[in-house]
Amino acid sequence: MPGKKILLVDDEESIRKTFLLLLKDKYRITAAKDAEEALDKPKNSYDLVIADLRLPGKDGVELVSEMRQRGYRGEVILISAHAELVDPSILGRLRIGHFFAKPLDLNAISRSIDYLLAKDEGAARI
């Protein structure tokens, strides 16, 4: 059974389904359609959060910021169809590991997920 847990936050059902199909054999996936639903989830029960930048209500940066304030220390990947709206300094400040522009390169994002979760595993052993 897959061990690492991923929280996926995207308002597009097709994106959520794609990630579920891509990752379900390796990881446990929980999906949320917006920031509010994601924030209702237990804060430290995920190894990785994948969030869309543009969400209804709070955007992905606000979501990650609030999760960090609540104590989430895990890895984060931000995705967006609007790469021009992303401020690189915010990515660093919020410790967002990787950013991907839509349309997503599924092979690249899969490698990124594997890398971030393996990195997290290595840090946990130290």
C-alpha cells in the first residue's frame, strides 16, 4: 500500500482526476477543490501539498501561507496556468519546492514529486 500522503488542491476536477490516476499506485492522495476544504484537513498529516495558484476564495499562495502558519512543515508544489503571476521571492519565503506552469508536463511533475518525497525521507532519517 502506498505510504506517503499528498494533498492536492485544484478547482478543476480534470486536474484532480489526472493526478489521482498518475499517483494512486505510489502515494495516498487526498483532493480538495479549494483552500477552505484543504484547510479543513489535518495540518500535519501530509508529506506533500500540490496547490493551484488560482483557487476560488484564497489563492494557492494564501493557502500555503496559512498552512505554514498553522505548522505545516512538509513539501509544496505550486501549479498555475498563470506563471506571470508568481513572485519568486514568495516561493522562497514559503518554502515552495517547485513551480510548474500549466499545461503540466506529467513526467516532469512526477519526477519532482518523487524527488521531494525522497528528499523528505532522507531528512527524516538524519
